[in-house]
Amino acid sequence: MNLNEYQNYIVPFIIVGFLVWRFLRLKKVKSTLPGLIENGAIIVDVRSRSEFQQGSRPGSLNIPLDEIDSRSKELDRQKTIVLCCASGARSGMASGILKKNGFQNVVNAGPWTNTV
């Protein structure tokens, strides 16, 4: 095969690689979650209030993404903050906001169903 033929496989290979990485990362988070909770971690669901009311992990806090910056002072900086949402995108953004605000122990759990 010449170089041009390999180019047809680059994008699919990257996509498959990303999906495998995401699956393994979420699996690791799910396996460590019981220990984090046992040690006092706080689960924060950053979905909208209506999404949260339709289903959520018992005991989790609902702080929608658009409020996370202003309400971060409600969270204990000494505890691990486990963030979740519908897919992991909003919780990823919330993770960046909390880290910018000085939180050091922040975990993006991805979908809230990964925390159940």
C-alpha cells in the first residue's frame, strides 16, 4: 500500500480510538466511584432542572452548568467533586470551570447513569 491508501484509514482509526478511550475511561470512573463516595465525594449533576427531575442519582446535587461558576462556593473544596450530565460534555465543561476556581479534586463521570 502506498501513503494515499493509508489516508483512507486515518479518520476511522482516530474515531475508533477515541471511542475505545472514552469507554475505558468511563469504566474506570464507574469502578472507582464507590470508593470516592465512601470517602465523602459530592456528586453534582450539571443538567438542567427539568432533566434532573426526570431521573438522577439519589443523593446527587443539581447545579446546572450555567450556574456552576456562581454556585461553586456552595461546594467543599476539600472534597472530591464528581460531575455528571447526560453525555459527559457539560460535566467536562463544568470540570474546567471548577478547576479554574481552584478545585483540585474534580472527576468527570460522564453520563449520570454512570454514577448509579
